[in-house]
Amino acid sequence: MCADLNLAKQRLNQKNVSLVVAKEGRVIFETEAHGINGLLDAIKRLGDNMADSSVADRIVGRAAALLLVYSGVVAVFAATASEGGIKVLKEHNIFHEFERRVPRILDVKKVDVCPFEKLVAKFSDPKEAYEELRVRCISKQAL
């Protein structure tokens, strides 16, 4: 686990990527996609293979944390993590590290709370949060 998390962190810091998934000593997914889309794409592409992996992500709020729990990861590094995201990871006993802790994740304009954080506020079940985020992101991409 530690080796995979270190590999994911190193890759996140060396390359212009926003998300890295490592498992069994190798990177199995990385993306430059911003927001929650990169994580949704990883879940879609990797499926059950994401279980027992380690993830390094630029931003982990509550929405991302619920997706990480849903996907079965065992360790998470976040450059920036929200209090809500950290709480979810703790509640599900997922090892986590972060560089910067913030009260909440803001939208791209830094004016309001991130719309994905608002969307998952009512969910505690990671599967329900995943379904809602997946449907919402697919409908946004279709526009």
C-alpha cells in the first residue's frame, strides 16, 4: 500500500495530471481531467480493478471521498482535502494523507461551494453518491 501511494504521489507531482491510481507497483490510470470527472472515468474504466489501489488526487472533497470509498481504494493522498472529505475517509478507515486542509471545496470561481459537494451533501451511502454523480455528470457532458 505505502509503495503504491508513494508511486501515485510521485507521479502526481512530476506530471501535469490531476489524478493517479496505482496498484501492485504500477500506475494503472492517470488523467488530466479536472473536477470529479477524472475519478468517475477511472471508476468506469477500471471497475473492480480499482479495489485495493492507492490514489493521489489534487483535490479531495466529500464527493471525491465518497467515490473513493465506493471504488474500494485503500489509501489516498490529496494535495488539498476538505474537512468533509477527510471525515468520510476516516469513517471508512481509508488511510489518507494531505498537504493542505480546507473547510470546504469551492467552485471554479471560488465564490460558492462546489456543486458536486452540494449534490452529495444529503448522501452517506457511497453507492448512492456514485449513482447520483455519475448520472449528473453524464447528463452535463451530453449538453
